[in-house]
Amino acid sequence: MLLCVVAASALMFVDHRFTRMEEVRAQLTTVVAPIQWLVALPSDVLTWGSLALSEQRALVEENRRLREQILHLSHRVQHMSSLTAENVRLRELLGAAARLEAPYITAELLSLDSDPFTHQMVIDRGRRNGVYVGQPVLDASGLVGQVTAVSAYSSRVLMVADASHALPIQINRNGLRFVLQGSGQYDALRVIHVPDTADIREGDLLVTSGLAGRFPPGYPVARVTEVVHDPGQPFARVTAEPVARLQRSRHFLLVFPPDPAPVPDDEVWDLELPDELDDEATLEESN
């Protein structure tokens, strides 16, 4: 032990007083490096093994969750298939026209309007992609807004939260139709002109009604968050929250709705009755 202490002290003195020991230290480091690697090998192996096991456990857990999700989605798909077939049969019985799936293109967010009093954004699809003014824009959750200006390679979208935006909607639960207007806030919309006796509740899903001819029917827009009844007031104050992620979504769908059915002209409604019906109407009036 004393010999080791003396040798160490001598080496420290020589290292401090002479510069040649730097070359010796470099050579000794090269010689000792494999030994250091061998000494650290068990610790590195344990660390790698623990990481591998933890990652394997995470992968197993994720695989389990994905399998459960696939099973759940498969059940929903089966249920939707039966509902779709039932809907087709019912529409055939009613003689209604079949609903056509609207084509769409995808778009990505380019920028948001910096004006705090407007809720607009710019997307990377334009006239060359077939985008047109008034085209509905959706994300993975629901309706985002509509296109208000189009250039060759980009378009400007007015969001449903903007105070100047309004659209016809209906309650998914009972089919009551109202108008939904933006409030200037991302998390709040107003359902205007709602009679105080209307059957509207918190949690009701509001979907597009398709009455304006611009938005296809059935797309989710908002969910009712508050219904306030003022005594003596004819209308209730109804607030809803958009279902679309207006502040977080970066990818969108631009829907191409089918052309609406033409509305008959006034001349069609003023067609003259056949002579036989005119004669019967005259006889009834005379009687």
C-alpha cells in the first residue's frame, strides 16, 4: 500500500513538472481504453436491456390498445353497414333519391390571419385545384368554414367562429332548424332566433341542414353548451361550441357538393289547369 502511494505521488510530481508525460498519458489512455470498455460493458448491457424491455412493454401495450380499437371500430362499421342498408331500403320505400357521396380534395394550412377581430386562414389549394368561392371546408371533426377568396395556388377561408359568418343548421336529435352565427371567439357560437319554447338542450349536436344550397346536409358543426331562458323574453340565448378544431387543425377537406335540384320558375307554378278540371271547378263554384 505504501509503495502504491509513493508511486502515485511520484507520477503526479513528474506529470506536474514535465510535459513529456502528456505523450505517456495518451499512450496509456489508448492501452486502458479497451479495459474501460470491458468494465463499462455490463452496465451498458443492463441499461440497453432495461430500455429494450420497457420499449417492448410499451409496444405490447400499444398493440393491445390498437387491437381493442380495431375491434371497436369493426363493431361500429358492422353496425353502420346494417344502418346504411336499412336506410337504403327505407328510402326506396319512400321513393326518395339516394344520397351521393360528395367528392373532396385535401388541403393544408399556410397561415392564419393576424387580425384578432377576424377568424380567417389561408390554405394551399386554389383555382388550379378546382377550388371556388363558397366551397365548404372541413377537418376531421366537423365544419370549419367556407372559401371566400381564391387565387391560383391558395385560398382564403372564413371560419364559422367569425362574427360575420352564419349558416343554417338543424338539431340532429329532432330536426328543428335554426341559424348559427359566429361570435368572434373560437370556442363559442350563437344560435339565433330560438323560440323560448323550442326543444333544444345542452349537448344537442347541430349539423348542416343544407337549406342554403352551399353546405351539404348532415355535417356536424357545433354542440350546444348553454341554453338560457329569460322570463318574459320571446327568444332563448343558446350558445354552442364548434366541433371542428379551429385552432389546432392543419389539414382540411374541401368538399364538392352535388348540384342542388333546380327550383321551378314562377311560370311553372302558374300553369293553367286542364279544361276538364276548369269545368269541374266552375260547377263547384256555381253550386
